[in-house]
Amino acid sequence: MSEESQTIALVAGQYEKLGVVHCSISKQGQVSVAGDVVTLDDGESHVFTRGRVAVKRAGDDYQFSKIA
């Protein structure tokens, strides 16, 4: 993760921290940020207000970004 960009990219089965917020993809489509879970289809995105993180799914790739 770059401190300048504040983004991470994950695929199913991976997890990482974005700053102090835990982000993971437990199985295809199931996204978790700071304990909140949503299911995303290809091309969908979601904003986790508690963790202040936006995630977008593009195929098997998931892009997590810190929001202000």
C-alpha cells in the first residue's frame, strides 16, 4: 500500500489493512471492511461509511480506496 495513494488491490482469499482499517475478500464477491460485509457483482461498488473506504469490483479484482 502506498501512503500517498491510500489504495489497495485484493482478490478472493486476500486481506490487508488500509491505514488501520481491515479489508478482505473472503470469497468471490463477499467484501468485508472493518467487520461490515457486502456482496458485490462484477462492476458494482460500495462505500463503507464506518470505515470510510470505497471498494469497486472489476472481475476478480477489488480496489479499496480511503475516502475523506
